[in-house]
Amino acid sequence: MTHRRAVALMLLVTLLWSIAGVVTRHLEAARSFEVTFWRSAFNAIALAVALSAMRGAGLWRQIANGSKALWLSGLCWGAMYTAFMVAITLTSVANVLITMAIGPLVTALFARIFLHHHLPTRTWIAIAVGGLGIAWMFAGDAAGQGASLGGTLVSLAVPLAAAINWTLLQHISHGPGDPDDDAPQEDMLPAVLIGAVLSAAVSLPLAWPLQASGHDLGLLGLLGVVQLAIPCLLVVRLARELPGPEIALLGLLEVVFGTLWAWIGAGERPADTALTGGALVLGALVANEVLALRQRR
């Protein structure tokens, strides 16, 4: 795969990710945990079919005999799936996406704390500026309505769970061991499926009785398969072709696309504090990732 094709596919991934907010705004009856349940259930079905085709019967043996790391990663995926959809039913799309955007900075901080990775000065500055942007957005929510603030707080679980997940995966890939050991690393892709199943299982009792209409089920099936399962599988493949900083930088377009779709498709204009805070967060992330790419080259 050429670099240009990999970048084009990563742009497609961000476009698919970004439709969650605007699609959710057109649901008729499904709310909160029911939205989470159906999206995760459709995602689990799509992933089960795709991964079974890719891995065969070995997939289910691997899950049944999975390590603690595999299940912990699955738990993180489940927390991300659940918190995202609950948050997006409580606050604006822009607030959720901007809060999620601090994920790379939280991951860098966790890697410093738990894996003792060295962080360059530019990353420390980005963490400080990104934190200031989130704090500014929280202040605007607190001065407005409590439901919006609650949704923003719930959305914080997404970057925190993602940071734990990526730190775990880094530890598995680069943990201590014999450098001459050629044993293959554990395949962590089934954790994505485990997360979807856990999210659906936890959400179902809280979503009962189910009230989604046929219209809602069509949209939630679209989210589970097109917005989540397909881009998740694509980004795992693209991780072989693109460096981490470049993937993180291109992934930031989800914030721009998602906010724009919600504005155009659902009339959801971001609050001024969200725009200001988002500019700080995105500016810090872009500057940090661009400098990282230059250093790498």
C-alpha cells in the first residue's frame, strides 16, 4: 500500500467515525442506554462475522482462553463504546468530540507515569494547553445547564479508557523480555469484539424496555456497522502503514467533520466556549503532532 493510499483510507476512517453525532440526532424513540445497546449489538454482530472470516474457529478459542491483557483491553473498548453514546445523548456533539480529542495527550501522560517514557517539552506544553481548553469548556457548561456538563463529564471516560488501552498495548508490544525471543505477540484484535459484547450486555438492562422504532434500528445498524466496525478494522490495518503521530493527526479531523455534520445536518451550533476550548485543544494537538512528524523525518 502506498503512503498516499493509506492517508486516503485514514481520511475515510475519520469520515465514517464522524457521522455518529448527526445520525443520533435523527433518532425517533431510542434514548441513552438503548442507543448504546443497539449500536454495540450491531457492532458486535458485524465484528463477529468479519473476524470469524479472518481468523476462523481460532477466534473463539482465543477469546475463551484469552489472557488478562486481552480482557482488560476488551473492557476498555466496552467503556469507550458505552460512554461515547451516553455522552452524545446528554450534551452537544462538539463537546463530546473535543473532550475525546485529548486522548493522545492523556495517553502520553499515562505512558510517562506507568511506562516511564520520556516526554519532550513540546508534549508537556501540549498537555497543559489542551487541559486549559477542556477546563474552559467545562466552565462554559457549568455556567449553562447541568445536563450538558454531565454529558461532558461522561465523555471524559472515553479518552481515559483509550489511554489505559493504548498504554496496555504499548506495554505488551515493548514490555520487558528476552530481546532474542521470536515468539509472536498476542493478537489483540478480538478485544474490539469483546468490548462490543460487554457494552451491549451492560447496556441492555438499563435500556429495558426497548422502544426503538424500525427507523431507529436502521440508523443504529448504520452506526454499529459503518460508523464503528468497518473503520475499527481499517485503522488496525493502517497502523502497519502510517506512523502513530500521523494517524493521531489525521484522526483529529473527526472533531472537525463531526461538529460540521451536526451543525449542517441537525442545526446544532457549538457554543462559543466549545469553539474556544476546541481551538486550544486542537491547536495544541496539531502543533505537537506536526513537530513529532518533523522530528521523525
